[in-house]
Amino acid sequence: MIAFATDPDTYRHWRVDYDGPVATVSMQVDPRGGLGDYELKLNSYDLGVDIELYDIVQRLRFEHPEVRAVVLTGGIDKMFCAGANIQMLAGSTHGHKVNFCKFTNETRNGIEDASAHSGQTWIAAVNGTAAGGGYELALACADIILIDDRASTVSLPEVPLLAVLPGTGGLTRVVDKRHVRRDLADVFATRAEGVKAEQALHWGLVDAIAPKSGFATVVQARAEAFAATSDRPMEGSGVALPRLGASATVSADGLRATSVDVSIDRDLGAARIVVKGPTGPQPTTGDELIAAGVQSWLLSTVSELDHAILHLRFNEPEVGTWILTTEGDPDEVASAEQILISDADHWLVRECRLYWTRTLKRLDVSSRTLVTLIEPGSCFVGVLAELVLAADRALMFDGEPSSSSRSAPVLRLTDVNDGQLPMSNGLSRLRTRFWGRDTVHAAAIDRIGKQLTASEAADAEVITNALDEIDWDDEVRLMLEERNSFSPDALTGLEANLRFVGPETLETKIFARLAAWQNWIFQRPNAVGPNGALHSYGTGSRPQFDEGRV
């Protein structure tokens, strides 16, 4: 089982140093510290290395409000990062490769999100060779400085050497983010030896170059310049984060945590995810949120949901349907989330909102059928109403159940649903749902703050079906059984095509276009066959390719 729990005391591959508003994150991978039977040479990485990096990104945002710029560099002389470990890729299952690339992309997106929205700008100090995923790591940063030592290069050698694509968005970031000319990008992506400093600067692959003697000075100056533009507080305390998943007890039947439970029905191929609402007073200001820390419902719940999604993705790949449910008092949820609007400019409130945004995006791209059941006793309000809008299908119980004292369920949209938690396409889930139907979207916005019964939610088109007590059990069961009978491959393609309506962005290109192509390429014998490039790499023999274009 893959675990995601880590903290600074147990890092094997990274070191973080603090100097006022600037933190330096140094990559020094332990060659013997991989998750499998391979050696992580030359600062190459596997999932374990990236799990630690994800933890670093999170802790810098929440625990260190004073950090305004982050320098990412290599901890090995003349080596920034050699990219994803080839032996790991060659020996991994197809599913693990795809999940690895997806998680790595999400971590890179988290770095970009910190630079764009948190006032915590990441700067890549490329102190040596940056190849493949190593250069892609630099590409995630807002600023790239390459050492000019006549030897160090940046490269994306996956096509000529491995017969695959740069798996963490390299091609997309080169042309869409750095605006490198298309023909130059083509040359770059087929030149295995890479590009040295002056040419890299000329082509726009890096932002600055510096000789070895002045490299540290240039890096420090640029970091200080970025730090000076930040709105993060110069002093004050952050919130100490527990290990991801620390509150969860994992078993063969699912997991149990404080606010999120998961129960697995293996015959049905489904996991029921229950998100519980708050049960006591919650912070109403950013300062109160700092004092409450991870005891606050907003922060503890999103962390537990984040962990549950990752656990199901990597450790339960055959559980293809996730049933999203909630339990609690709708008014308590509305009260707890009000801080996201009333104190939106506070740095920690902002980080909490951005964490919900990233976690819901992780849900969107998880390649699982998402079914939301709005049942008596549920609390789908605001941030939790996003679970309704994210679903492939949302069913709502119509009326009060005769077998219990629970009241009829209601659905309540709030201001949080109107653009505060955007999808990868840059739109709210509500706007995405009604793409091209402005009148219906406006009518849904007019219902913000109202308690919607099943019939009213159906009229507003924010659910798929309203079912009364007579039909509920049979209709839900038949839908889930039918879903479980379909091809998982076809469902993954179906869902990904339907979820990301509207404009294409850097993120949707990476998660839709890149994921689709890489998913296909990782199954082709030219890459992973016995004579393919991944297995031939490093052996001295040339791969054998089927020359047919498909």
C-alpha cells in the first residue's frame, strides 16, 4: 500500500532552509530511498520523492506565512534533476505510471498556484543538468535561472530516448506558458543532448543565466525582488500541518477519519465517501482560524478528503465508482464556510480556499465515476455543494423518509459556488454545468442562499433526478450496477470528455490532452514492449519500432 504520510523529520530526498522571506528547497535524492527495487541515480525521482515535495509545498504555504519566495535547486554538484527514474517507469504497471504522472502534475500545479495566488513565488535555480522531468520541475516555477558553466543543459529527451512524451506537462508549458516558438520547441523536444545556457536564454527556455561565480548572487537578488512584491505577512505564526492521513484508520473495507469516512463495496466496485459537517463553533475570522488550526472543520475536512482521494486512486484502482454523500446540519456548514467570503483577504483564509480548490480539482481528474446522493440528513451546502456539481450524476431523495425522523434533504448554493472554487478550465462548476446556457445559469445564481427541495433543485437543473422513497433504493442500485458493468476504459474516456466543458487552459491541456496521449503511448510496444525504448534505455541496444503511424 502506498502511504502519503510524511513530514520534515522523515524527508529522505529534500532539505528546506529558511532565511527570512526566502526559503531554499534543495533536491538531494537518496539513491537507495525509492519505493521499489531500483536506484534513484542523479537526482532522479519516483512517487516517494514527489510525495515529499507535495508535503513541502503544503507546509510552506500553511506553516510559513513569512516565506514570500522559494528557491528550488539541486543539492548535487552540477545536477539539478535527471527527471523521473527510468527503471521505475520501465518496471511499473500501466496504472501506476499514469497515476504517478497525474500526481506529479498536480504537485507542479500546486507550485504554480502558490506563485500565482499565494504570494509565494517559486524560482528554479538550475545549478546543473535538468533533463526531462527535471526541466519540467523547473518549468513549474515562475522564474528559471540556469548556471552558465559551459556544460549544464536543459532538455526534454523523452521522445528521442524513451518513445514517450514529457509526462508532467513539459511540451504544454514550453509553448503555452513560456511562449517558445513552435518550431524551436520541436527542435528542443527532439534534441536528446539538450540546450546550453546562452541558447536556452535566447529561445526563452529560461529567464536568466549566470556564471558559476555569480550564480548565487543572481539567484538571491531575483528571489528578494519577487519577495518584495508579495502580500504575505512579514511576521506571525502559521498553522502546523499533521502528516497527510494522520487522522485516518485504513482497513481492507475503507478508511475512517474525523470528518471523512470511506466504505468499499467490492461486489459493486464502489466506494461510499461520507463527508461529515461541523459539530461545534467554527472560526469566523482569519486570526481565529490561525488559533484553531487543523482543528477547524474547513481545514481538517479538506485535508482528509485530499488523503481519501489519493488513497483510493493509488491503492484501490478497481473501485471505479465513488459515491459522494454528506451528513450533518446544513446551517452549520453555511456558518463554517462564511469565513471564506467575510475574511477572504486574510492569508490563511485564502490558503484554505485554495486548498479546497486544488482538492476538488483532484476529484475532477481522478478517472472515477462520481455519483452524488443527496439523502435525508445530508448537508450539501456551499463547499459541499461542489460535490453535487462535480458529479457525473446527482440524485436527490424527494420528501421525508417514512422509516426515520430525518427531514427531507435540501440543497443550498452559496456565494462560494459562484466562482470561488474554479475548475481546471477556469470556470466555476456551476458555470461549467450551464456552459452556453446563460439564462439557466443566471437563474441558478438567483437561487443562491435558498433552501432547494428536490423538486426545486430539479427545476434549477442542479441535479440529475429527484426520486421519491418508492423508487430511491431500486433506481440507485440499478444505476450503480449498470455502471459497474461498463468498460472502465470507455467510462474514463466518457467522463473526461464530458467534465471539462468550455475554454481550454494550460491545466486542461495537461490533464485532458496530455493525459489521453500519454495514457495511449504508455501502452504501445514502441515504448513499453520487450524491445521498446523504456526497456532498451541504458542497455546499449537500440529499441525496435513499429514504423506504422496510427
